[in-house]
Amino acid sequence: MEHATLGVRILVPLFSLCIIAMILVARKRDLFIRRIQGLSAIDEAIGRATEMGRPMICCTGLGIDGGVEIVTLQALSIVSYIIRTSARFATRAIVPVYDPQMLPVTEETIREAYTLEGRPDSYNSEDIRFLTNRQFAFAASVAGLISREKAAATFLFGYYYAEALIMAENGQQVGAIQIAGTPATTQIPFFIAACDYVIIGDEYYAASAYLSREPTQIGSIVGQDIAKGLILMIMLAGSVIVSIATYLGSPIGASFTQFFTK
Amino acid sequence: MFTPKIGGAWYGYIVGSLLAGIVLLVVLMQLPQRARKYVLWTVTFLGGLFYALEFFLPTHEMLIEGNKADGNFLSPFVVPMTNVLPVISAFAVGLGVINLFQMHTKRVLKWNLDSINSVAFFVAMIAMTVGHLMAKSPHPSPFATSLYKVLFEGALQSLDATMFSIIAFYITSAAYRAFRIRSLEATLLLATAIIVMLGQITLGQLLTHALPEYLHVEVVRNWILTKVNAPATRAISVGLGIGSLAVGLRIWLGLERGSYFDN
């Protein structure tokens, strides 16, 4: 079983404090977060689907360990925004689900998105589809869905593995406008090659804050930036300390490294 | 409590758990929506607190599951806590199957050209379930074993492998679009890809073996992968780690807003 090192015992609570502090600040005053092009393009993609009168495919990925997990919930919160926007224009959105545990959560979230836009009758339970929880069977199902429905837009958010390219290339073949976002660093290059817009790195976790403009989430993003600044400073300080200590033959460098590893 | 039971105790625990589960479900369903959110938040908080304390509290050598390992007073409960997940998952599989049945039954009843796909779904699902149950029985017949092999190894695994192999063609078409020289970035991508690909094969090494060692294609490839690609990937991973911490923290402390949280 993995347990925290001394460095982790100090740094994780420190980063958590930064995030909580900025959430509290954001609830009292407005904070700025920069524009994310891929997320601004979501409205453009929904508009295109509306004009073409064709449906959109919103996929929340396969997840990392299966079940209800943070990566998939984050994807679902982006999909919820897409559904709310598309509900205003009565544009159909199909949501394929990979994990059966995510099915009731997805159904409830989508139903609420339609209700919040005052269109509960637009919710169609057949559009939230559990397909399968086998990786390539799911890829084949989503690819088939994209081709059969001639999707005008595909949104691929969440954690993906090798099937990412199968889905994205099928979307490309039917001429869909494609927006993808994943924390899976191995799949980012494939999405960049096949999609119109890709949200990379921590932009993925910033997405719901950017879209909802909800103070708690915006504060959280600013807190994350402060935490990243701290990490950067520790890395720079570590590089200088370890380099000088190694040059002088001092044990301080080893102690600094041990702080993070033991 | 968390040790295997045998005989009458086993039946007692099964029946007791089932009854407790049914009572819990009935009570939860009677609760108003707002109260359910508090229950959800409390369970999430306690679950998160358990794993956080187990991870952060100081450890010492102790016996966990009969093996010597580093842990603290919460460590022996990690495996039983984790065993809850497959149980929830088993219930959820039922939900998935019900969803599939509902959707495909409607399609068969409506009957149009696409309904044949729904019929194929029912045939495949029933055949696979029956084949698996027969083959995994205590004394499977040769027919059951053959049926299982045909369905699982012959059909399902082959179909999986087919889908996986299709990726090779998709990579080619995606690479063609990505590597077309249209901008400075695309040109850099193309040049990098050529170097990395040549560095992987002996032909590339042969082409540059006459050059100084630091210009050997495998050396340049290694430099690109370890000094350019790896730091960029790590930077993305650091951002993702902090992002994940922030989302986890918001959910754990009930700060998140949305369907399953207070608005």
C-alpha cells in the first residue's frame, strides 16, 4: 500500500489550503481566468449541429479504474453544459455510456440539464445509451453511432485509451466538428491529429469553471495556479540546491531529495 | 467481521446483508431529495476521510492480510473497504443490462429495418450468457466448452482484435493530415516525427553512422524523447495532478455544485 512521504504530508495540505482559500476569495470578489479556445468552440459546434439539423455525440470516455470517478464526472459536467445549451435550440444530443455505474448518474445529470433549461419534455431516455463495457466493442459502437446518425458535432471528453483514434477518425470521416479533452497524455496527440479543437492538460479540469463561471470553480482554478507556481519554485530551488550541493560535495542535496522521496 | 465465513454463519451474513441493504434502500427512497444530498455528502466525506487518513498518517511495520507491510491502524480495513466497489459494480451491471433491454425491446416492437440489429443484440446476449454459464458449471460438457470457445475466443476476442488492428489504418490517415506542411508547427511535427521514426529503425542508424556521434539519429531521437517530450508530458501531468486534487477536494468537502450536490 502506498503511503505519504514527508514532502507529500506537507505539500498536499498546503496546496489544498491554497485551493480552499481561493474558493473563499472567489465567493467574495470576481477573479479572472483566461480564454480557452477549445471551450469557446463548443457553442460554435452546437450552432453548426442546429443549422444542419443533425445530432451531436457527447462521449464521457472510459474512465481510469471504472465506476464513478473524478475524470468521468468532470466530462459529465462539460456534457451537462453542452446539453443545456443545445436544449435551447432543440438540438438532439446522444450520450453513449461505457460504465454501467455511470448510467444512472448520466441519466440524472442530463435530465436535470433539460429541466434547468425549462425543457424537461426534450429529455429522451433512449439518447443516453449504455453500449458495453468492453473497450473495442464500445469503440465500434460509438463509431457506428457517429456514422449512422451522421453526427454534426462530436464531443469526446474523459479518459480514453487506444479507442480514441477510432472514434475521432470516424467523426472526421462524417465531417463532424470535433472537440476533445482528455487527461490521458498518451491520447492527446491522436486527438490533435483528428479533432478540430483539443483541450489539454489542466484545461480539462478548468473547463467546467470556464463554462459555468461559478465562483467556487473559478476560485479553485486560481488556487490550482498558485499551487503550480509553488511547485515551479520548489523545482527551481531544488535544481539550484542539488546542483550546488553536488558541486561542493555537501549532503544537503541528498537531504533535499529525500524530503520528497522518503 | 471482515474475515471469510463458512457454514451457517455464511448464510447468516448473506441474508443479513441482503435485508440490511433492502431496508437501507427503502429508507433512502423515502427521504426527500434535499436529505438524500446530505446523505450522499456524508458518505462521500467519510469515505474520503478514511482513505486520506490511511494515506497520510504515519506508518509502522505490521501484519496486513497475513503479510508484513508498512501501515497504520486503518490499513487492515483498506481491502474490505475496496471490496465494496465490486458489489456496487455488480448492482450497476444490472442497471446497464436493463437499459439495453428497454431500448432494444422498444426497437424490436416498433419493427423497421434497424430492428434486425436489436434482434442480433438479443441473440448474442442470450447465447453468450448461456454459453458462459454452461462452460463454467462444475462439470461442463464438451459441447458447452466448444460453444464457449467459439463464442468467446472465436467471435468476441477476434472482433476485439479486429477493432484494435483497424487503429493502424486510422493512424495512417490521421498522420497524413497532421504531417502535411501547412504551417511552422506542422513542419516541426513532421521533422520531429521523421527523426523519431528513423531513430527507431536500423536504416536510420545506418544513414547517420558516418556523422559525429552527437548527430547519430538514435542519439537525436533519444534527446527529443527524454529532453523535450518527457518534460512537456510531465508538465501536463503536474497540471492534471493539481486539477484532480482540486476537483477531489471540492467533491470531498461538498463545495461542488451540480446534479448530485447542493445548488
